Amino acid sequence: MKITDVKVHILQSNLDEPFAFSQGWVKVRSATIVEVQTDTGLVGWGEAFAQGLESPQIAASAIEHSLKPLILDANPTDVEVLWHKMYNHTRDFGRKGSVMAAISAIDIALWDIAGKFFEVSISQLIGGRFRNQVQPYATGFYRLSGQNEGERLAEEAIAHYEAGFKAMKIKLGFGVDDDIRVMRQVGRGLEGRDVELMVDTNHAYGRTESLRLGRVLDEYDLRWYEEPVPPEDIDGYIELRAKLTTPIAGGENEHSIYGFRELLNRHAVDIVQPDIGSCGGITGARHAAIIAQANGIEVNPHVWGSGVAQAASLQVLAALPDTVHSLYPRQPIFEYDRSSHPFRNDLVDRPLTLNKNSMVEISDAPGLGIQVNRETIKKFKVN
């Protein structure tokens, strides 16, 4: 079997109502979708993680001009070999950001092909399943105007709960005083309900402000405090871990086995969050998970993409071992983006839903376990 073509589909849709996270306003939802074709007719799908403010054309260009020529005519089941070939070729101009996202997209597509070729799910291919379903947590709490939105965000929390979510992640990073007010209001709104909370500031602060906020967050028994400082500030992560009781999470902006090596070997985080569409794909996530396992650090993948990225994240979640063995180990949970995104449900034949137990079931169909809707691609494609 040989790779005969690599197609890149850039999808974009303007939002009727833009929203903000700590780094800026999101006015357009984007996706960089990769289609790898073979001489057998098998097709694999992957996705490069387009961060909220990232142009999807950057990863698309890296795929088209740098990576595609490297893998044409190769055997797509040589996934690890091709990962290193792509990484080594781009080392001098890649290693982080959109180039790694481009590698990730192709890697996901190669695993999808391998699963379809061997007629098993990706999770089975990478070692088998520790779980067939995962608890979702609602990601949302974006801002529509900026500060002073605590009352509306408290109402949003109740809406997530009533939709079946028993865990949710609150977006902060809009000024420490505003963040504290939001936490107070959301906490009051959820009073009496059994809900597990997390907080994400998207690296909005330096160490001083992060620590000030973190000392208030310690009152809430959070599952984690995500990206409290910029991803380059490894010592900042370590300092916050030492001074706060809330577990510290991070890693969505880290890339490859080499990038995760320092973050994990220095025990900078309690929970590491590789994004499958950015860290190096399924291969990159496996590399990071091995280092995390050796250091006793929980792995909980980040995902903020389309139905393709969600399916890839679920396959990795299925195959993650318990961090520390016990009769009742804590299980990883699945990030379920609840913000406006037309490619989440319309792009795939099996959009995610919660079952009667408020869990997300993981497909055991071959590869990613999804089929991509080409009509949706045609509708939103911009190139």
C-alpha cells in the first residue's frame, strides 16, 4: 500500500456572535483538515489544531509544501517511521506551533488508514482499551462583552449542568478581580449541585497574578488550574505547584517528545494536556504519555477542534493507562467544547452525544471510527 495524494481542506465559518478568551476575540471558527489517499482506495482523515487566533493556512502551507513531498509513495502504516522523517526534516524550522500541528494532522490520518487496513480501532492498534466510555466536561464560559459577565456565566453553568454535564471548565484570565467575581457568582449559581470545576486562564498572567488568583482558587477544590502562566515559563509552573494546593495543568501549547521531556521530567505539572492535533498527533501523544506515566503524572488530552480532532482524542483516551494503579483510580475526562462550532457536528457521521449515564462512548469502528461528510467540506472550504 502506498500514499498517492495528500489533500488539505481549509474550513472557515464566521461566527454570528464573536466570543473572547483571555488572548483575544474569536470571530471565525477554522479547521485544517487533511485527507491522505492511498492506492488501495483507503482514505485517512486528520486535523491540525487551529488555535483560536491562528490562521489555518499556516499549517496547510506546511503540509502542502514541506510534508506532502516527504510521504508520497510511502507505506502509510509506517507511522512511526514517517513521524520521525517529518520531524527531522522540519527540525530547523519547526519543532513548535503550526509545523507540529501539520505533522499532527498527517499522523492522525495515517493512524486512521492503519486502523481501516487492519480493521480495528486506533485504540486497539496502539495497545488496547482501558475504557470504552469517558466522562465529558463542558468547555465554555467565553465572554461576549468582556468583563462583568459573572451573572450570565452563572446561568451558563446551570445550562451545562441541566444538559448532563457534571464537570465543567471556567475560562478566566480577564483580570484577577474580575476572575474572582466570576468564580463567586458561578459558585453561588451551582450551590447544591454536584459539579466538579476546573479553571483555565490561557496563560493570561505572570507568576504574581497567577499566584494571587490561585490562592483564591484553592478555596474551590478544583480538579485543576490550567495554563496559569505562559508555556515558556517552566519555572513558573514549578513555583505555582509548590505554593498552591490546586493541581496545576498545562501542555496544550507544548509539542513533541522533546518539548514534553522538560515539562514532565521536571514535574512542572500535575496534569499534562497534549492536544492530539498539535503535539505531534497520536504518535506524539503516545510519546508524551510514556514520559508522563514514568513520572506519575496524569494525562488528560486537550481538544478544541472539529469532530475529527474529537474522534482522535477519544481514541487516545481509550488507550491511556491509569496513572497509578488502584481499585478505584481517577479516570481521565474528555473536553467537550460547547461553544459555537459548525464543524463539530456537521463534519462527521457520528457527532458526539451523551448517553443516559452522561458519558461519551468511544467508537470501536476501524480507524478513527468516523466518516467525514464531504458536503460539509464543500460548504465551508475556503481554498
